[in-house]
Amino acid sequence: MADGNLELVQGAYEAFGRGDIPGVLGILSDDVKWSVPEFLPQGMRVQGRDAVVGFFENLGSTWENLNVDVDDFVASGDRVCAIGSASGTTGGAQVTYGFVHAWTVRDGAAARFDEYVDPPPELLG
């Protein structure tokens, strides 16, 4: 099952890279729990696929030229972690930070997303 979960999550990153947000939303369960640290410009904690749409709207309005680079994926059971970095311009500053995205997959859909970051000083104010 970990292989299918890995492919599901990898597909979401491929969709994001193409700018295909509906493709990302398509892997989410209806009641997905989505958690991004609130000190990030796009940070929010929401539940439900429809609420995650707001996350992506916020992401697009707070970042310019956002690039997400995944260095590695680690999968075990129902968990898939993506390890990488994000970079772009926000608030007029060029910012790069490291992340781990922890996904939980249940019944072929992403039921939970948690972002853990190594924030640069620019984001901490």
C-alpha cells in the first residue's frame, strides 16, 4: 500500500508543478485536515477540501515565482513525507525555506497534510 500512497502524493507534486491545482485537490478526501504553520504567509489550519481551495488562493496571492523542490519522498504504511525546500518572493523579499510535508493517506485519498518548516528570519519578523 505504501507504493500506491507514494504515487498518489508524488502525483500531487507533479500537478502543483504544472500549476494544476484541481489535480492537487483531486487527491484529497472530502474532510481532509490541512495544517500549515501560521507564521508562513500562506499559513492556516483548515478542514475539508473546499477550505483547502482557500489555502491555494492565499498561496497564489502571497507568493510570486514560488518554486517547490522535493529532494526525497519517504513512505511507510499510510504515511508519505516529502522533504525539500520552497523559494520565491513574498512581501518584497526573496525567501527560501526547508520543509517536510507529512501526508496521511486513507482509502486512496489524502486525509491529512501537515507542513513542518525550518523558517528563515525573514518569515519570523
